Amino acid sequence: MIETEVLVVGAGPAGATAALALSEYRIANICLTKYRSPSPTPRAHIFNQRAMEILRHFGLENEAVALEMPQALMAEQVFCTSLAGPEIGRLKAWHNHPRLKAQHDLISPCAIGDLPQDRLEPMLVSAAMKRGTNLMFSTELERFEQDAQGVTAYARNLVTQEPLVIRAKYMIGADGSNSRVAEQLALPMVGKMGLGGSLGIIFRADLARFVAHRPGVMYWMVQPGRGMGGFPVGVLRAVEPWDRWVGTWGFDPSTGPPSLSDAEATAIVHRLVGDSSVAVEIEAISSWSINSMFATRLSAGRVLCVGDAIHRHTPMNGLGSNTSMQDSFNLAWKLALVLRGHAGPGLVATFEDERQPVAQFVVQRAFQSLGILPPLIAALGIDDDRSAGAIDEAIAGLAAPTSEGATRRAAVRHAVDAAVYGFSGLGAETNIVYRSTAVLADAPALSNDDPDLEAIIATEPGRRLAHVWLTCDGVQVSTLDLCARGGFTLFTGLAGAQWATAARTAGEALGVTIAARVVGPGARWEDPYGDFARRCLADETGALLVRPDQHVAWHASSMPQDPQHALQSTLRAILALD
Ligand code: FDA
């Protein structure tokens, strides 16, 4: 029997992030994947700012940026009948519209990018291994048992067929949408799987002449037949500009994915491109289901689930992998502190209170975003007749110099504009506010008029620490860069320097790191733009206590009589020590 502190089942974005964070926090961990390699296909790609902030925290941002397609190349979301055919309309997606771009730049030191999963996963897995994770490829978990002290997992090496028994103090089920761990735990699920079937045809072809003048990451083709989600719409997604692509078309989930020859796959690609003279090299053909399901409970005893195991949804909004990484970032520090004996097991229980509402939200948000397609189809007038003839007629109607043409143009414009909710969601990506015993909040969370599209920049308990630029020796650093890895961070102003002593004493008493950051003129960190005072700490004598996952745990609006006592009793509550 092999022993470890945490067993992570799954090495996708959720599992690899959990393993990376645990290794960073010096917690022994083993990570299993039944596959023989990281994802060989590009699946997830929209890589949002919050996920990039996690990579930045672990020192991987530069590597990720070198592997991704930058935000500017993701800009145009084009609706057309084929790449070579007439265009129906476009919008600026992924926060590239100037109105959203300003907010995008304001809220984070990181930018959104397009980072395909077959580049992200090797990077995460290798970083986790370099920092201490024992990663076992071709090793499948078969079942597990748990008792008051730990979990015993029974696995099998798929190369040698040898059985393997692993004993861990905790187990993380990061085993994806068909999670065996969630199933064995009988986690209650709400929603449905297999609502639609999609084919992903990964291919190489030089399509620069069709797209370089309107660079984007996804091109949506209105074509007859059963496309994505059952709608008469196919998608071409750029993986490497502009010669590696994924073509998406649909199939009936009740009959299962068709087995396509390369010639049949090429024919689909040619139809989406609208030019059969283009040389196409098929790399692989995969299929995926449209799901809409979330768990209402995320754990049982010492086994906790993260990622697609607890939220399964369509790729619309690109929230899956991003959310999965954040699940693990939320969980890993809690496990680390409990395993080191610095926190009570109640801290681990807050994972569920904080992440279950997020699981539910992302599933609902992604499903809602599929709703961008029916209004476009209705505006084109092809609701009842989706034939090639009807689509041609609709396109001709769009150019008609008549009042009917004007009405149709306005309706299509409206439908295309409204589609922004499927391809931009600064609020959906960053407005998460945690409520649990690991956050001391005494007011309801702030809200705004458009919580999906618009981010809220605020520092309130439960919310991620607001990013503002400070300087250190004149060099720009983000407030997020000052957050300790695996420890707490206490921010205060010049007049609050007493907090630094309180942080040291409280940290020593509880055995946890509390890094103090005094911000102001002449201090190590300065606030030359005044944004720290404006957005983070109105009263210089106050303090912000930030958790290892960069969410604010507590806010003291001014200096109390005994700051050390205030801090220590707050931490005891957060760490579930009382
Ligand atoms: P994931 O499924 O990735 O990994 C599961 C892991 O568990 C694998 O390592 C597997 O080997 C392992 N495993 C399973 N059972 C096991 C067992 N019994 N024993 C051992 N190991 C086991 N998301 C996003 O954020 N942005 C995007 O743009 C997109 N786009 C996108 C497009 C398409 C076409 C698809 C299909 C999906 C997306 N997604 C996405 C979603 C994204 O791919 C998905 O949310 C993540 O892969 C989920 O990560 P997990 O780590 O939870 O599971």
C-alpha cells in the first residue's frame, strides 16, 4: 500500500491545479489519470483573467502567455453562411469591445487569452510534477472506501493491469463529467446530460485569406441541417492562427456520434469554409455532449469533488476549465492548513458552501448562453424552414432595399448584439463572492445592473481582492502579486503600521503565515495612483485580511483598541479553531 496526504483523481485542469497548489504548499500528493498523456485535443481554450491570475500566482503566467493566442486575435465573432460566403453580422467578443476592454484592463493584471487545453494541461502537469506531485499516468481509480482517518483507494495500472492501493488522508475527485468518485459518493445532481451531440473535427488548413482581416477565435456558420446544439449552425474555431482549426457540427445524441471517414470529415470542413478547393488534413475527430447538470452537494467525509465532476455544461462562455481551476484553488489551501494542524476540519467544509453556488451559477449561465442562437434564427426568418433555399432567401432579404429588408436588418442586428452575453462575461467571470464561515461579512454582497457583463470592482469580504497597481522601488506590482502563497496577507495603510506587529504575533500564535503589507509614501509598497486608497482601504488605519486564494476574509474599517486580539480571534473563526 502506498501512503500520501492527498490523492487527486484526475489530471485535467481541475486535478492538475489541485496537485500544483498542494505541491506548492508542501503537501505530499499523488495524482492519477487513466489516460496515458495530458489532453491530446485542444478542447477548452477561452482562458479567462481569473484563471490566468492563478497561473500568475504560481509563477506560470509568462509560460502561458507564450503558448496562447492573445486577446486581440480573439476579437471578431463572425456570423456568416460560410467563411467564403456572405457575412450576417459580427460583434467584438472576449472583452475586445472598447467599452468592456477598459474594464477588462482595469480589473486584473492579466489578460484573457486563448489557451488550448492540449497546451494548458502539459504545462500544469509538468509544473505540479516539478514541485513534488507524483503523477501516475495510465492508472485508473476503480473504487474507494473511507473511514474517520482517511481514504483507501483501489486503482489499476492500465499498462501492466497490476492493482494498486493508495491510502490518503483526503481524496479529491477531479475525474471529469463522468466522475466515478461523484457517482460512488452519490452526490445529488440537478439537470440533464446528453442534451445534444457535437463533433469536433480537428484539422490543418491554411484559412488565413478568409480570416486574417477579421481575426477571431470562433466563426459561426448558419447552414442547413443539425449543427451545434441541434441548431442549423456550425462553428469553425481557430486553434493556431490560421492553420490549425476545430470544425464543429452536430449529431443526434439518441443515435450516438457517427463514425466519419476522413473524406466525410473533410466534406463537413469544406462546407463550413465554403470552398472545396482548400487543402485539408484531418488530425482527429472527437465528440462531446451538451450537458447541463450541477451537484447540490460536493463532498462526503474526506472525499471532495471539483471541476466537471460537479458542474457539467456547454462550452458557451468558456467557463468549464476556468471554473474547475478555481474550485481547486479554493480547496487546496484549506486542505493544506487542516493537514498541517493549523485549522479545524470545518475549514474544509467551507469549500462546499463557497463553490456549490458557483457550480450552479456557471451551469445556468452557460445554458442561458445557448439561447443566443434561436433569436438569430428567428430574425433570419428560418425558424420553420431551415433548408439551403430558405437560408439563401434570408440572406438575399437582408440586402433588400425595402422596408421588409430594413425590418429584417434591424432584427438581425439586435440578435447579433444580444449574442455578446455568450462571448463576454466579465461579471460572470469575476463577480464571485463567497459566503461561509471562512469569510467574516456583515453586509449583503454588492450588486450591479448587469452582473453577467459588468465586473464589480470592490473590496468586500468574500470577493477577490481588487487588483490595483502599486509600486515597489518604482516598479509596478499588483495587489494580487503581494498575496502570500499558501498564507494570509494583511494590507494596511501608513497610519495602520501597528497591524504589522499584530500580524506577526497572531501568526506566531496560530502557526500560520500572515504577510503584512503596509502601503503608503516611503513604505516598501507605494500607492502613486491613489487607487489602493480609493478601491481597497478608505481608512489608512484599517486592514484587509486576504486568504491564500486571494479572496478577502475580513475588513477592519479602522484600528481597534487591540489589533492583535481582533486579528487573532478573527483568524480563529476563519480557521474553524473555535
Ligand atoms: P477533465 O475531463 O478535463 O479531466 C478529467 C481527468 O480525470 C482526466 O485526467 C482523466 O484521465 C481522469 N479520470 C477520469 N476518470 C478516472 C478514473 N476512474 N481514474 C483515474 N483518472 C480518471 N472550458 C473553458 O474554461 N473554456 C473553454 O473555452 C472551453 N471550451 C470547451 C470546448 C469543448 C469542445 C469542450 C468539450 C469543453 C470545453 N471546455 C471549456 C470545458 C473544459 O474542457 C472542461 O470544463 C474541463 O476539461 C474540466 O476539467 P476537469 O479537470 O474537471 O475534467
